Amino acid sequence: MNLSELFLAWRKILTIVEKPEPDDYKLFLKIALGGILLAGVIGFAIHIAFYFVQGGAGGG
């Protein structure tokens, strides 16, 4: 696929796609932020668990 075919494909996609409604946009934003928050909480919990397993807080 050369560059001109790629631009034609993008143009077709952009002519078909529609702007989301404000309610849809807010829902997508909540889902994305919720996923980021969930990943952060899981990462923090793993970090804290390893901290105590390895004898953190001077217990080692």
C-alpha cells in the first residue's frame, strides 16, 4: 500500500465517521478514566504488597 492509497483510505474513514454525542463522549471518558484508575490501584496494591513482603519499614 503506497502513501496515496493510505490517504484515500483515511479519507473514506473520515467521511463515514460521525462526531459522538455529548452523552457518549462522557461515557467513553468515564470508562477510560476508570480503567486508568483501576490500573493505578492494582499497581499500587502490588507495590505495597511487595514492600511488606520484602521487609519494608525497617523490619529487615
